[in-house]
Amino acid sequence: MNLKNIIYNCEKNMIFHLEKLKKFFSEYRIDKVNESIFKKIFLSDRNVYLLNISSLILLDFLTVKIQPWEKDPKLFSSIEKAIIDANIDASVTNKGDFIIVKFPKITKEKRIKIVNNLKLEANFTKIKIREIRKKNNNFLRKKIKSSKDEIKNLEKKIQFLTDKYIKEVDKYYINKKKKILL
């Protein structure tokens, strides 16, 4: 493995974890219901995800209408059960032709809990980035036959990347925290 590939792979892995964090953060929206909440709802008795058998319509910032594509009453019951089992903190009402999911207004306490979850995930991502640095530095020291100066130079580049992506994590966390605690 050449030296440029080490730096390239190191940065690629750091970017992967940063993108994973961004995706996780995007699931937390305070201003309106986020569709991603429903992506995880699985109807175990039908062996299918909710979004594969219905459409979602945002009625207002806290209310979603679920319109199943089939009019089977058992399907409606199955959807209701799956939403309740998903524990998404919402009330579910079966209207016969569609299902209404109503989310409560988010309280200050709930906002603080969300921010704490985001902080935990941000810290986890920073740990992953540091582990990537450690793994690559160890690889350089043990596997690469090069001068000490060259290895020190590569370690500095890896440290630069580590600092850069940890700052990115902090930036995303602070921005999301501000949006949530408004």
C-alpha cells in the first residue's frame, strides 16, 4: 500500500462516519414531523415496511395521514399496531379509509433529551474518528518501511484530518443544538 492511499483511506473512513452522523442528525426535526420516523416502522405480520405499502401526507406540522394502498381492514389494524409498537410517541387513530398519526408538541424537557442524544452520538463519532487515526498511525509505524521523517510527516497529515473532522462534528452538533433549543 502506498503512502497516499493510507491518507486517502483514512480520510474516506472519517468522512463515512461524519456522513453517518449527519444522517442520524437529520432524523431529528423539531419544526415539523420528519418522514424518516416512518421509514423504520415494520409490519412484522406482513413482513413489509410501512412506506412500502402506503403513502404519507403531512396534514400540519404535527399530524400525518397514512393512506394504505389496499383497503383491507386487517392491514389497517396491522399498521396501527406497528406504529404503536414502534414507540414513536404519537397517538394513532384509524379512520377506516386512512390512519391519522398525531404527534404532541415537543416540550423543553424533550428537547433537552434530544440534544443529549445528539451529543452522545457526536461523541461516539469523535471516538470513531480518533480510532481511525490510531489505527492508521499504528499501521504506519509497524507496516510501512519508510524514513522516520516521512512517517512523522504522514502522522501530522493524519492528525490534521482528525482535527478537521472532529471540528466538523462539533460544528454540526452545535448547529443542530441551536435549532432544537430555540
